[in-house]
Amino acid sequence: MNDSRNFIEIIIDQDLQNGLDPDKLCFRFPPEPNGFLHVGHVKAIVLNFELAKKYSAKINLRFDDTNPENEDQKYIDAIKSDVNWLGYSWDEERYASDYFQQLYDWSLKLINEDKAYVDSQTSEEIANQKGTPKEPGKNSPFRNRTAEENTMLFKQMKEGKAEPGQHVLRAKIDMSSPNMLMRDPVIYRVLNASHPRTKSDWVVFPMYDWTHGESDYIEQISHSLCTLEFKPHRELYDWFLDQVVDKDKIRPKQREFARLNLSHTITSKRKLLYLVENNIVDGWDDPRMPTISGLRRRGYTPESLKSFVRAAGVAKRENVIEMSLLEFCVREDLNKKCNRMMVVQNPIKITITNLEEGHEEMLIVENNPEDPSAGNREMVFTKTVLIEREDFSDNPPKKFFRLSPGNEVRLKGAYIIKANKVIYNKEGFVDEVECTYDPKSKSGSGSEESKRKVKGTLHWVSSTKNIHITIREYDRLFEHPSPGQFPPEEFYKILNPNSMSVSTARAELEMSKAKTGDSFQFQRKGYYIMDKASPSQNMIFNKTVSLRDNWKKQAK
RNA sequence: UGGCCUAUGGUGUAACUGGCAACACGUCUGGUUUUGGUCCAGAAGAGUCUAGGUUCGAUCCCUAGUAGGCCAACCA
């Protein structure tokens, strides 16, 4: 699998065989700074940056900032930090807006060659003349303006003498082309928004199609990779390139791959923005968001995201990847890296009757069985401890390996205990369980008893020596497997009302050393990361993902 | 009354561009284990959208269907 190439690599290898100079290979990642990056972008980022790595080629980060209306410096900053966080650095940071003058000059050239004209109709009129995919369009009444008139008008547009919507510059191609994009596409419009970089220097802004290929050409990008929906744009991309390309230079090649779709989530910036603006989530980095920053805050690592998109592959067919693959990837990575910690979320009190009142004993517990170099830590063992309520049953089902009356169980890293007496409260719920412990069964003591096998091993925490923490657990934001098919206004129908739940828990003392961004495996529970918003007295942990659980599956 | 793209187990991706379909996730067994985690061993699961054709032989080439996707923003 590692040695099999995806179709993009095959194309590149063929180009190389056909004489393309390997030193001329150059890639780019071209986001528009109008939102935060999401998992789908991770695929594009990994594809392009890994290609650059594989072929020792250059790669630029280019902001496609041609529509100031929704663009913002904060998005530029977030995008840069997200790409860096993934572990990538670019050769050059570029902006399409750096090329506004060049693009403008080239437009004048198009006008002079009778390949562009100023249209003074309304956008509705233009749309109506465009025809439909099945019917040809009609020529604009302004299509035959002279080069002089077009030049004059276009200059007026540039100088701010035209209102938005009054005139646009259009490429003169073919109003009856079967490809709608070739029916005299608009290449410039007047906008009165302030641009995050050029501010008010420009009031005419080039459209995507006119900008993208020419920017690729300016940067001498050899392979311009984009998603499938841009396939119809390729003909236009090539037409625009034809107008300016110099035979001695690299002619960029647009190729399209299928975007990554994740089940139960959306990857549309517009829809993600809707969630943010309507406070359905707590900002772009809400741990339920499929944004890179949300995934990071949720506890996903760069390595896990990279291995995920690699496992998903690169091809040309529509796909929906199951969440379970993403979860597998984080668990795989976190299992190797995270220290284990004992945390009890829904406690039940265990009193060890054959222990002295006030007994305190330090135990040595390993931090990570997968990584001996992670060392050990100490845990306090006391007369009363807390275990998870679901780890005790006074009426155990078959194959219940946990604590039940008359049964033995090991407290992880400590002793084997036996349940003798169940104390109920007035409502008839279990309040406390009295146990006895086997003093010779101490973990790691080397005694016969310490090696005794019992069916169950439970995590626990001293009932007196522990700290309080807050846990935030997340579930899918959408109940529907493919929420992408719904318009934002209908999200309320498919939103999961229980996508976040908050609770408190008791953690072992060692946890007080945790710092923001630290990830742990809460033994037998899952992986958790300390949130940035944690107060010093009551740390908040976001649950990244559960451990695999064959028992729960069986119980269902 | 159009153009373009795609079609392989539940999901995703492969198959040296013609030689009896592989890998990963998921599912199920069993073993190991002081996490019902990890790890290890194994199993089930598609005969490659359909119908023709070329060929000794087709997932791969051709033809015609069928299904799905994209294209009518002064968005990218």
C-alpha cells in the first residue's frame, strides 16, 4: 500500500518521463481566508506538502484573497497556524492580491485583443442571457464595444468611478459553449469592501477563474491540484493560460481529486460559519467542529490526522469515510504517547474494612505500558476508595468481570479486594460497598499473591486524596449520517441535542501537574486533553475518544 | 433537451496500465494481558453496476445502457 502511487503521483511521474525537469516541480496550497481550515483541507494540505517532500519540490502557501467581502486577517493567521501545527512549512507565503496589478495589465491586453469587454447589464440580465446547461446563451448587447471604449470603461471601474454592479469585465469566449463556464465569464467586478491587505487600493477585484491559473503561472506551479467540482473550470483555466503563457515557462496543469467527506459531519465553510454565527457551537475551535482547530482542541494530534487522510487515499470518486477510521487513527497514536491516569467519574464508595483508619500508602504505578521510558508515578492508597459505579453490581449479569458481592477484583496497581457487604441508601440504591483486601496481593511485590489472577481489574482513586476535575464529553454534532445534504436552515432538524455533556470527576493527585494541551488516557475510559479554558482549581478535560470497548458492545 | 466525471466486500483505497481481486477500518472467533485497552493468531464478507464485444484470458480495452456526482454566483 505504501509503495502504490495515487493517480496524481502517476501523472507527475509521467510528466517527468516526458521530459519535465524535476527541479521545476512546484506545488501550492491555496485557501481563501474566509474561514477556518477543516478535515477536508487536511487532505489537500497533506497531498500537496507530501508531494513536495517526495519530489523535493517547492511549495507555496497562497491565499486566494480575491473577494474581500468575507475575508479577514484573523483567518489568514488561523490558516497559517493550522498548517504549521500539522507540521508543515511552506517555501513562500503568497497572496493572489500580490498579483492584482499584473492581472489588471493582462486584462487590458485581453481587451486590446478583443477577448474581453465591459458589460453594463445587471447581474440578472447577464444571468438570463447565460442560457441553461441544455440551451445556449445569448450575446450581450455590449459584446461588441470597441477596445477603446472597453479600455476607457474598465479604467473608470478601476478608478472607482463605477458603482458596484454597474459594469463588469467579461472574457469574450463563446455564449453557446456546452460548458457554462465558457459563456463569457465575468473576470472583474467592482466591490466596495475593504480588502484585508490592499485595503482601498483596489476597487476592482478579479474573479477566481481569472486569478487562479494566472497566479499558478506567476508562481510557476507545475501541478495545480484541486477538488473535483473544479473539473469544468479546467477548460477555462487553460483558455486563460493560453492568453499569457510564454513557451519557455512552466505551464501549470490543473488536476482534480475527490474531496474528503466524513460521515456525520459537514465540510462546507459556509455551513461551518453558520454554526459559529448562530452560536450552535462555541466558535471555530469548538471540539465538535471538524475544523483543524476544533480537532486539535478535541485532542486529535497532527500525526493522527495525517495518518487518517493517508488511509483515506486520493482518488476521483465521491466518498464518505466512516468516523471509525478517524477514531482508530487517534487511538493508535495516543495509545503510544499518553500517560495513563486514574479518574473516577460516577463514584461509588468502597471501604476496606481490614485497613486501619487513616491508612495511607504510596504505591508505584507505571505511566504507560506501551512505553517503559515514560516511567512510574505514585498513587495514594487509603481505607476508602472510589470506583466507577458501573464497576459494581449487586446483581451481576453473566460474564460480569467487575466487583459484585462475594467476588474478587484487583484495584489496578494496588491490591485484590473482595466485596462483603453492600450498604443501601433509603431509596434502595447502593451507597457503599464494604470490602476486605488481601495484604499479600500488592501489585509488583513479587509475592505469589501479587501474581494471582482475578477476572477484573478496576481503576480507582482515593476518596480523600484526589482532585476534582471537569469532564466534557462530546458526541456527534449531527444525528444524520450525511448532514451535508441539508441547508443550514434545516440543521435544527438533525442536530444532536446531546452533542456535549459536562460532568465532574475525581482524579488521582498526580493529575494536578497537568498542563493545557496535555493528553492522557484515563484508564479504562478513553483519551482526554486538558482544555485551554481550564481554571487552575478545577481543570477541564475534553474527551477525545473512548477506548475500544468490547464489553459494552456485547452488552447491547 | 447539452457537456464533463465516477462506478471494486459495510466503508475507503489497491491490483506491476489484460494473467483467476489485495490492504486498511469495521465485524466475528480464539490467545496473551494487573486497562473487557494494547498486542498476537484466525474467520466471515465483493467475483469488480448491467448487457454485448475484442482476446487463449478483462476490474483493467471497445460499444451501448443503468446509477450517482458536478456545471446556469458580479463565491472560491
